[in-house]
Amino acid sequence: RKEVEQDPGPFNVPEGATVAFNCTYSNSASQSFFWYRQDCRKEPKLLMSVYSSGNEDGRFTAQLNRASQYISLLIRDSKLSDSATYLCVVNESGATNKLIFGTGTLLAVQP
Amino acid sequence: EAQVTQNPRYLITVTGKKLTVTCSQNMNHEYMSWYRQDPGLGLRQIYYSMNVEVTDKGDVPEGYKVSRKEKRNFPLILESPSPNQTSLYFCASTRRGGNQPQHFGDGTRLSIL
């Protein structure tokens, strides 16, 4: 079983749609959680951290369910510029900054 | 401007010819790491360093070496490259602490023929 699992997609959605990505992780001792965005052939960039109480940043909402070992990302009112691969990332140990990356979910927002 | 700089961005070379990919950060970060990214496998950590002169293996260290003689630099060395090391490589840095985001370089695309 992969340490961090995501649906690879692609998710093809029209502009303005709401889309949700899910991610599960296997290590119950994982410390912190992130969503990164990666454009084609570019470096990953932090989209948002994920907090236990859930958090929102504009059109983006992240949720964490520690009991189910499950992380989600909701994007409302999708824009063409949201087209990218979204990486679910888990830090298994606060001491080492070691990140485990999911393989990513590809989002294509259509006009 | 805060950044992580990798060089070269692209390299095509032949099996067995030693190469070094440089990585430099200007944010005084303690923690640096190297990843490779392959289709269907995501980013996998090769080596990491928690501070100067402190390095350790990640998940896929075979065929690679690193060094951390200065805080800002973390070169990746392929002593005898092989075709299975053809990949997209990223260097990243962060402050110590579990909730810190990692800053990535632009990536280096290596092709080993």
C-alpha cells in the first residue's frame, strides 16, 4: 500500500465548477499535511497547509480527518488557471522535515 | 529574492560520465533535500541534510552522493550515471520544524543515454 494515495485523475471540469480531491495516508503518526500545486514541468509550490480544524484560503478549502487518515481539498468556482497537478503531501516526522508525496491529481479546467 | 537555484536545468549525457547538479539557497535554511520525480511514482527523496556536514539517505539513494560543506549549497553527484537515473530532479530547502513549507528549485531534467 502506498504511503500517500491519491486518485490520479484527470478531473476535467468546466469553469465555475466545484471540484474535490481526496487523499489517504497510511502512517497514523504523521505530523503535518499540505497541498502543493505543480504546473507541467515546473517545481511544486505550496498551495496550503492543512490544519486539524480545517482551513480556507479564498476559493480553496482543506480538511483533515485524522481518525480516517484522510485529507481533502475543495476548489470552488474553478478558473482556467487552476489547471495543474495537485499533490497531497504528508510530513511523517516533525524532527526530520521528511515529506511523503502522493503521485498527484491532474485537474483540467475547460472553458 | 528568496530562492533555490539548481544548475544545470537540462543535461543530456552518457552512461558512466560523472556529473554534478548544484543546488544553492539564499534563505539560510537548515534543511535541504533532493528528490527525483518519475511518471506514476511521484516525488521520491534521494538524500537530505539537516545541517552542515549532516547528510542522510532518503528513499532512493542508490547511485547518488551528496555533500553539505556549506549551509547554502547541497550538490547532488552521480559518480557513474546509468539510464535508470534519467529523471526530473528537484532540490528543496526549508527551515527546521515539521510544519514548514519546502521551497523547490526549478528542476533539472537529466537524460542518461
